[in-house]
Amino acid sequence: MLVDGSVANGDLPVILAFFSLAIHTMDIDQVSSNTMKKKLHGMYYPSAGPIRPVPCYLIGQLGKDDRHVDDVTGDELISIAIDLIGSAQATVGGRFIKVDCEDAAGLVNLYERNCFRNVQNEVSSGLLEMVLFF
């Protein structure tokens, strides 16, 4: 949650924007590139049989208060989320961050500007699954 720190006259803080973070798993059976599957899965990529879901960090919902839309950019919000996840990754490990995003040019461009790569379309939701590797 990004809060305006310039509160005056005893007013309550204003929430400018928010995001959610979670530990998640990603099913990579449908990833078409074997090279990408190996990169996502890591050193324990099985040579045969089913591939288990891979643990990852997830940036969930991103949102901004419409009244303060110009006070914070989507890039700033993603940067803050990545920094927080980076702190956790430095302590407990992890290979990548995942976002699920609609196939809309503006959203895809936002994530690509922040070094996310489209890996696959999630069959059940129709969303793009994009990842950022550490």
C-alpha cells in the first residue's frame, strides 16, 4: 500500500495505490519452449513424466485511487513490489516473480517495460502469465 506521507492538519493518510503479493505455484506443463521450462523449473527439471508446479512469487492486484491517479505511476508501483519481493528472495530464495495479466497492449507494455516476459497463456482464465527472473 502506498500512502501519501504529507498529511496535514490531522487528516487521515490517503491511500494512493496498492498491490498484493503472495507465494504461488505456476503450472509449466503447457509452456511450449523446453528451454523456458528448464529455466522456470531449475536444476531439477525431470527428463520424463509430468512436471510439478513450480514455486514463485506472485504480484497480484495492482490498483490506484482514481482521485490520485497522477500521484504514482504503474512503473513505480511495480518497482516497489519487486523491491519487497527482492528482500524476501534474498532471505529465503526463489527463482522468479509471476504476474497474470489481460492481453491488453497497455498492460503488457507496462510489464514488459519492467522486464517481465510472456511465458504462456493460462488456459482456464485466458490471462497471460508473465515472469521476471532474479
